[in-house]
Amino acid sequence: MSLSNGMVKKYYDDKSSAYDDYSRQLWSWVYDAVTWKITEPYVPRSPQALVFDAAGGTGKWTIPIAKCGPRVVLGDISEGMLKVAKEKISKEGLQGRVEVKECDLRKLDFQDETFDLVFCEHALCFIREQEKVIEELVRVLKKGHPIIVTGQNRYVMSISLVSEDVNYAYSVLSKEKPFFMRNSLNVYTLSPEEFRLMLESNGVRIEKIVGKLFTMPLGLSGQKMIAEDYTKELLDRIIQIELELAEKPDSVCLGSHLQAIGFK
């Protein structure tokens, strides 16, 4: 395991017991609502279908995907996150439909063309060898089936740093340095075009790339983003703005996250 992946594993092992607490924050409610709205139409309903939730953590997405009908393999590098996932999956009565497996996305031990859907949400950005991850995710996906993967937008991440440190902002924009998250992890960003080309060069036919979190971090302050006390009216209105922007192809560069939907 590389040093960077060792740091990721330790970070999420340490955070695992309280990780789901983030879901109460404003940005998380917005992000999750938009992500599921985009993802849900591609989730297979057949009980014979098999989905790979790559870097699925505590089962945040595995559980709603499994409730749609398919079987799911939840893979993650963090033992701590997987322990929490097992408890949640058991509580939901889904243990017969979900397999929880420790794995490294850079080298998966699944056979070629195993899965009917590969879903990788907010994990690619923490791995330096992003090309290798995409290669592996595509390899284990059946031909003609969908892959949904999220990357971090370099443009928005660099601009969000300007008021803090303009030189650091430029170094992120020019790819001299990665974005540094919460004084803990490197975040490896991509431009929308780099993201598209990486997927296409690994055999993915892109259906669309959608921006997410347009309103954050540029539209709302850090304090408002992580707030847990906010009105339903505010939440619903922000989600409405996010979903309307997500439907506009020319808005993709404004989203801090980039969600690609494509087919092998």
C-alpha cells in the first residue's frame, strides 16, 4: 500500500465511528439529494443484478441501492468503515443481499465483467493513481453496462482558496500541488475535460458529466456549509437550485464535484 493510501485508510479508520455524523450538515443533505437524484435511474432492479459500491464506506449508498432490488458488493480500504457498514446493513436486514469486502481500488480481485453497475462516489479524489482506479473499475464492469463515478473539480477547488492563500490557489490550479483537505488528506483534482478523457481512454462512452455542489464552497461560507441548524425551506431551495444547474450541460465547470455517467 502506498503512503498516500495508508494515510487514507488511517483517516477513515479514525473517523469511522463518527463518520455518519457529517450527514446532518447542510452540504451533505444537499450533496446526497442531488447524488441520488442523478444515480437512482441507473440502479438495476433485478435481484440477479450485481452492483459494486467502490469505496462504499459505511454503506451510505449501498443500503438505498440494495433496497432497489440488486445484490451489492461494498468494497472499501478501511476496516473501521466496513465494521460500521456491517452493523447498518444488518440493522436494515440486508445482510443476505450485501457482501462487505476489504479491497484496494487500484487492484481489485474480481474477474473481468463481474458487475452490472459500478458506482464510485467521492473516493477517486483521494487516490493518486486515478488512471489505475478507472482502469480497474471498467475492467470489472460488464460490457454495455453503466459506470457512475465522481471526481473533484480543480477549477472550483483552486478558486475557493483565493481568499485564504492566492499562491496556494494558483499551485492547485496549475497542478503543482494537490488540494489539502482538513489538514489531513491530499485531494487529487481534475478538470472536467481531464475527467472525460480519462474515462473515455479506458473504454467508457460518456452519457453525461454533471456538476454537483454549485452553491458550495463558493456560494456559501464554510460555517454555513457545515451548519446543522437550518430551515427546511432553505434546504429545499438550495436543492432546487442545485438540481436545475445540474440539468444544464454548460454549468459543469461550476460544480465542486463532477459526477460522470457512462457505459462500457
